[in-house]
Amino acid sequence: MNTLLTLVLILVAVAAGGWVLRFAGQKITNNAPTFRDMPFAVAFGYVLGTCLLAFSIWYFFQPTQNEAGVPNAGVVFFRWAAQFFIISAIAAFLFRALGRTVGTRGSRKLFRQMPLTASFGVLVVIIYAFTAIFAAWLAPHGQEEVFAKVNVLPGGNAATGGDPLFPLGTDQIGRDLLSRLIYGAQNTVGIAFVTTCLAFFLGGTLGFLAATLQGWLDQVLSRAVDVLMAIPSLIFALLLMTIASAWAGSERWLLTIYMILIIAVIDSTRVFRLARAVGLNIVVMDYIEAAKLRGEGLGYLIFKEILPNATAPLLAEFGLRFCFVFLTIASLSFLGVGIQPPLADWGTMVRDSAQFINFAAFSPLTAALPLLAAGAIALLTVGVNFVVDWMLHRSSGLKE
Amino acid sequence: MQSVIRIILQRLALGFLTLFVVSIVIFTAVNMLPGDFAQAILGQGATPEAVESIRRDLGLDQPPITRYFQWLGGALQGDLGNSFAQANFASFVGADSGVRTTVAQQIAPRFANTMFLAAVTACIAVPVSLTLGILAALFRNSVFDRATNVTTLTSISSPEFFLAYVLILFLAVLNPVLPSLSNIFEGMSFGDRLEKTLLPALTLTLVVTAHMMRMTRAAIINLLASPYIEMARLKGMSPMRVIVKHALPNALAPIINVIALNLAYLITGVVVVEVVFVYPGIGQLFVDSVKIRDIPVVQACCLIFAAAYILLNLLADILSILSNPRLRHPK
């Protein structure tokens, strides 16, 4: 109750501050339009924003541990978050500046119009792609390598139960967590990428085929897709994974293959819808008519005439679809039915280390482990979404 | 008016047809399981007689089509069969007490819990996202608009468990204001229940708010170029009044639609959140049954999720027809 009262009091104080700000502004600037026409909500917003910013800066410089050496976990986490935010903003800014000076004329122009969020997204995607491809070189140890030292705490400080050999510590059977985190990029992102490509190949081809041929094929495919889309995708994936796990038996790697196929089929229904809709708009064009009269085959029509004209919407959809697939796979792994154990994977890592979060008050680094793996998933989807959002904004031409 | 009723009836019929086909899909999928449950549960020491007995006990010796209609008929009357995991295989040794936990008994309280969670989330998420959407449209392209945009985009694209653990970290571990485990049981007072439900509800709010807020903003901004908005502005109305009185009523159709879609998401997308918070809802039961391959429960949960999803989508469809005169009177 006390906290609630304090909150209300703070809000009242901020409201009073907003009124004072507007009133003082009007008096000092002799009713300049900025202050004269300022709604109260805007003044309130300014004061609230300033207060929050001031509080954040004050909180950032609080000591990270008290005299007895007990860590002040709240400050530690806040510092990490703030540092991450500032560093990523600077990195995105520098990356955009680099893109504006280096490269072809087209790419320079692209970077000039780019908002900071989009350049951050591009940077994140590049870093993830690099990590995924060169994981074997970047990781200090192998992903399945088991060491004698189990449950080493993160931090690399021998005094607090760490080990400089394992900066993020080891898990309960002695595998290096940093290496597993890096290999996770390869496995989780790689599998999601393969699945999305498969979904696009399947859904795109069938969608364009339905749009070009129409008739009964279109009807059959569309109704089938309607039915599949009526079942929520995560539920359907879980149902099919039950069956797949029975089919796979003790062959764990087979289950991963089945998962790729299942998610690809489920997600291809969404791609089918889009490809068919886009395709239907294209097949009525004159150049398709001309190609048909020339006597071109179906393959030529789909891949040489329709596909190049449908690239823009499909590309944006690819980004979004990748996010959905990636999140679905991560969720399945988190629930324990996704990517199977010997492979390092982020969803499984979150599930395995989730209970560490309760130690946050004593050892912030340990508690950060599940958040690190979950944050790795979140960062990539956020980055891709930033890029897609900008692409959609650009193509829709929404300016207001 | 006649045509409206006809369209709605058509949609309803289509919805039930879809549900019927979906039930066939679910049943077929489950019946593609290799081997059978009797074999699996008895393990290596299964004698043919014992397997036969269990198969007869669970009705697995009937042909698939008979079993499908038995299942569907039962499901329509609220009888979803007996859970395999809960069944006592006492009958084939002649010691059946006749008392069994049915799937319906297992699901009913959990379904109520899930609906409660969805309701609490909706009560928080809908007003918050509408307010944020209207404010973002009002102060479009300002710092506030951009900050809200980036924040909601971040929260919608993060996995649910990331948001859940961040909330647990800050609201349950570092500042213990809310419990991180939602152990809900019967006979709890409403206040206690609400307190235990609040953290999962907040997580789900973060997930669904972004979509609704962005849709509200986009729907309102789409209308701002219309002549009647221009008129209202020239009349000297304040920007807030222009949006709330003139733009919002006309933007309601897409907003209602997106709210209904998000409610559909809430009922079906709770699986991960329920697992994180150990919330005793239907999603948790579903995941547990998936792990032990308890087929009747998996089937029943799937059917319920699909039904809720289809019905809410149908509702969204019908509401958007009702709120749009152009769709109400098709040419």
C-alpha cells in the first residue's frame, strides 16, 4: 500500500511540475507559440521524461555493492542494460556512418535514409550470421566436449568459484557454456533458416502454381491451407511433435529433422496465402499474357516472370516468417520437444538454467545465464523486426 | 438486415465445417502413431493376451472410423474419454473399481484457470494498448511515438519466456512484490488468485499490447487525411477531441478485429507462459501430456484450443462485418 501511495504522490508532483513548466515557459518567453499552445499532457510528458532520465542517471552511478561486499543486484542489472543500450546505439550509429561512406552508390543512398533502429537491425543480423558461420573458430571448446570441472560459476574469477578457462562457467555435466552459447547461434539460427527456406520453397511454389493454374488445384490447395491455418500453429506443432517423437524413437537426430519438416509445412501455409495473393495480382498483367502467347512453359512463367515481380513483398515476409519460425523452434526447445540435447541450443539452455534466476540477489552473473540465452534469441528477432519494419514503412510510403 | 443474418449464418456454418474438418485432422494425426499405446505401456514383457486386453479396454481394437465417430460423439456430449495415464489397468485382472479420472474432469478446472488468465490479461492489455495507440496517433512522429514504437516492437518480437524471466527477475526476485510461481488451487480468495495471476498476465500483456497498439495507431492515422477530419480541425476542435470523437469511431472496425485476434492468441498462446510460471492451466496440461504421449488428453486439448481459436476468429469476422456498412450491404 505504501508503494502505491508513493507512486500516486510522485505522479501528482510530476503533474504539478508540468503545470509549473508550462506556466513559467509562457511567462519567460512572453507567450511564445511553443508554450502557449502546449497541451498539458505534453508538459506532463516532458517533466516525467526528465524525471525518469535523471533517476536513471542517478541509479546508474549507485555503488554496485555495499560495504559488506554484498552485491546490489538491481544496480548491477540496470548498469548492464544501460551499457548494452548505449553501446548498441553507438555501434549502430558508427555502422550507419560507415555504410554512408563505403560501398556502391546504391548502398550509400540506402544507408543515408536508414533510421538508427534499422541500421542496428542490419548490424545484429550480420554479427549473428558471422557467429553462426564461424562458430567452430570462435568457440574456445567443442559443443559436446565434457570437462572434469562441473558447475563452474560464471565470471572466470577463481575466488568466487569461477575458472578463467570457462568465462561463463560449465553446466552440470561439465560442458563449457560460452562455447555452447556460440554453437547455439549455429544450431538454432541455422535450423530456423533452413526451415524458413523450406517453408518458402514449398509455400511459394504452390502459391504461384495455384495463382497461375487456378481452377480445381487452386481450390483444393486453398481449402487445405484454410483448414491447416485454423489450428493454432504452436498447438499443431506440439501435436505433430508428439507423433514425431514416437516415430523417431531413440534416434534423437531424426526428431530434429522431423521438427524442421513439421514447422516448414505449418509455416508454408502462411507463405502460400501471400504468394497466391501476390501471384493473382501479377498473372493478370499484360506481360504474363505475352509470355503465355509466346508459348512459355509453366516453370518459366513462375520463376522468370512472376517471381522477380513478387520479390519485395516476399522478402519482407521472409524476415517476419524467419522470426516466427525462430521463435517457434525456441519455444519448442524450451518446452523440451524441439532441438535435441547433444546439440547446443538456446531454448534448451534457458530451460536448463532457468532456476538460477532465483540467485540474482547473491550472484547477478549466475542469474544472468538464462537471460543471456533468452536475450540472444530476443536480440536477433528484434533486429530482424527492426529491418522488416523499416522495409515495410519504405514500401508502403506511409509518411504521416 | 436480412442479408446481415444470412452472412452471419453462412460464416457460422463455415466455422463449424472448419471445426469438423479440424477434428478429422487431429484424429488422423494422432492415429498415425506407430505401434500402439498398449504395447508401449506394457514394455518388453508384454504378453499378447495382456496387450489384447488393454486394447479392448481402451477401445483400440475398433476400426478408425468407428473410433472417430465415437470420439466425436462423446466430445459433443462433453465426454472426452479417459486419460491413458490416469487409467488403471485393473480391469484385465478383474479388479476394476470403476472409478476413473475422465479427461473432462481433468480439463475443466484448468480450462477455467486459463480463461481467468486470459480475462485478466485482456482487462489490462486492451485499455493500455488503446490509450497508447491513441496517444501515439495524437503525438505522431514525436519522441513519445518513436519510443513507444520501438518498445512495443521489441516486446512483441521477444520470446515469451524472455519477457517472463525479465519480469520475474525484477518483480519477484530483486523486488519481491509478486509471487513468481502461480500455484492456484480451488477455494482461493479472488484477491489471492489475482495476485498469483498478475505476473503471467503482465507477461502476456507485453506480448499482445504491441500488435493492438500499432493497429490502433495505424487505423487512426489512416483516417486523418479524410475531409471530415479536416473539417473538424478547421472548426477549431482540439487534436484530442478530433481523434477521440471523429477518428476513433470510424477506426473501430479494424481495432475490434485485432482485439479479437489477440484474444484468440491469448487462449492458445499461453502454453509457454503457463509452463514458465507453473500456472495450472490447460496449456501446461497439454505440454505434460505431449511429453508422456497421453493421446486422449492431447486430442481433447487440441480440439479445445482449435475450437476457441476458430470461434474467436469467427467473432472477429462477424464483428468487422457488423461494424462496416459496406460489408453489411454487399453489392
